[in-house]
Amino acid sequence: MKVLLVDDHPLILSALQAVIRGLGDDVTVLGVASAESAREALRQDAGHDLVLLDLALGDADGFEVLAEFRAAYPELPVVVVSASDRASDVIRAIDLGAMGFVPKRASNKGLCEALRMVMSGGLYVPPNMLGLEARPPADPGETVPSALRLVPDAPLGERARPEPHQEAPSMARVGLTPRQGEVLGLLLKGLPNKLIARELNLSVETVKDHVAAVLRALGVSTRTQAVLAVSQMMQRQNGWVPKTPPRP
């Protein structure tokens, strides 16, 4: 596995390199200190398997770099490693296509867990970085358990941990059809409806219907909320990942 690490703080760069190398003998890490160096590294070698990106870079806005990399290299997973612990930053990063968000205060074990989950096709967000509150189902006849609504910039830490009645429903209770599961898997990769339609050989209108059904089943109203809700489920259920169709 080849990892590109982007962080402009020398001590953190060195520490993260050591932790990532500890994942296995077959792991190589290239550390760079700027967005421009990262661009050059990817231009010279398209074989990287993972990018770890700091949001606070000296020569560029980390969110803009994230969006740039996801557009230029859509198959390359990017994990944000940041000193920020704001829920709004988590939401924005996931919305821009990050496959994980790891705070720099996380333990070595936590970082390794996050990277393994992402490399297995999952998505990682620390649950205690999410502000959640329960809301009643939009439809009185809806049978989905207590739905979740993300609250940007909610107080973090102990106070932000959801109460039992605020927990996201387990996958066994969500009740997605096989096709909806495929749509969800592609949605988690950040694909827009047109690309999901192309991947599954469906019409865009049919994909829109499936996406709407997935959001209803998860009890959320946006793609970002769906990604974060599934991230929580995956962490509680040992890394459940929805099946996605094989690439031709």
C-alpha cells in the first residue's frame, strides 16, 4: 500500500509517517509539506492507494485541495487528518468526498482503525465528533426508528454523544433492497446521480427514486447525513460496508 501524507508541520509529519508504516511491512509512505508538492507527487505517480490530508496547509486551503483531488482522482480515497474538532468541518469534508475524518488528537490505534476501515471500502468518522439530535419521522406512518439530524457546530465531547434513543438504526432494521444497497454503496463513494446511473445501467430518474428511498430508510434528508449515519453503523457493526457492483 502506498500512502501520500500531506502536512506542513514537520513533527506531525514524522510522527504520522511512523504510525502508518506500522500498519505492515508492505506499506510505504511519502510525506510532503505542501499542496503543490502533493500535486507533483500524484502527477509523477498515480499508483498511490490513499491520501492523508491536513486541512491547515501553508500554501492552500485544505478543503479546496480535498475537492481538487477528489475531482482529479475519483478512485483515490482521501482521509482528512486535522487539528479541528468542529462538527461543521466534519460535515464539509465528508460533503466534499473525504472517506474519513481523523482528529490529530486520536490515538495511534484510532488512526490505524480509521485507515483500515477506509482501505476496506468503508468510511470513518469518530462518533464523538458528531452532534446529533433525534427528530420524529416525517411521515406519521413511517416505521424507521428514531431518525437522525446532524447539528452543525453542536457542543462536542461528552455532551455530543447521542442518547440511546438517538442512535442510528441497525442495518438489519433499515430494510434496503439489494438495488438500494448498491445505490447506497456508490452514494458513499461520492458519486452523483448521473454516474450512479451509468454504473448500474439505470435511468437518472430511477436512481433519484432509489436515493430518495435510501434517505427515507436511514431517516435523513441529505447525502451527507446518510454518509455520517452509515459511518456510525459501520463502527458499531464491525465495519459493515454496503455491496457495490464490480467495475467492468
